[in-house]
Amino acid sequence: MDYWQRILLTAQSEFADITDVEEVTRITVRLLMAAFLGAVLGFEREHKGKSAGVRTHMLVSVGAALFVLAPSMAGAEADALSRVIQGIVAGIGFLGAGTILKGNGLDPSNVRGLTTAAGLWMTAAIGTAAGMGREATALISTLLALLVLSSMPWVVEKIEGQEGRTREEGEDTKH
């Protein structure tokens, strides 16, 4: 066997983790689903002018999907996958911590980025679900996250607006 043939066979064996069309389809669907759902959440955050946008959310989601997909394809047992997921959850905490900014120490209410950090955490969970082949769960979770991100600011604003009016009315009656 000549030198170049050995190199070709070695290179070919390096790509032998995908054995058939079904496997290629499974990998492609899971990773694309993770990328798409991460992009959806990232677009919502970017549209609102937040620092972690489409690319960040896509990378977090696809990364989480790949972290569970690769060991699963290699035949990892449930306990090994559980440790991988624990690592994802802990690791994404560091990324989320980097998005949290605290204002001056005198005002503890001046903390920014908690929703972005929680969104990245949720995006990692969605990517994990997609990577494990739970695409429907990932999709439903994304829709729920979008509902929370889009509707809760409006709900809070309405509640705070009503409380403000009630307080003002109470002040008027006290004088």
C-alpha cells in the first residue's frame, strides 16, 4: 500500500462516524432545528436591542445540541449523558454571568442582563432538547419563551400602571 493511499484511507476512517443516510438526516435535522430555534430567540433579543443576539443564541443552541448529540451517537449511556447535560447547565452559567452588569453598589436594583442570561440558559436547554431528538419539546419551549419575552413586559407595565394610579388616588384622598 503506498503512502497516499494510506493517507486517503485514514482520512476516510475519520469521517466514518456517519454510517448511512438516516444518520446524516438525523444529525442535520437536530442541528438545524437547534440553530433555527436559537435564531428565533436571538432575533427577538436583538430586535429589542439586547447584547446577546442572533449569532450568540444560535451558537449556544447548536453547541448544546452538539454536546449531547456526539456522545449519544457514540453510544453513551444515560448516566454519561446526564453528566454532559450537567456540564452544559453549569457552563452556560458562566456565559450568562458575563451578560449581567451591576450598577453602582449603592443601588441594588440597578442590575441589568438577568433576562439575557436566563434567555441564554433557556436557549441551551432548547438546544439540548433538539440535540437529543426532542424537536417537538424544543419547539414548544421556544414558543413559550417567546410568549414570556413578548408578553410579560406588557403585563408588568399594565400592573405597574394600575398600582401607580391606585397610589395616586390614595394620596389624593389622604390630603
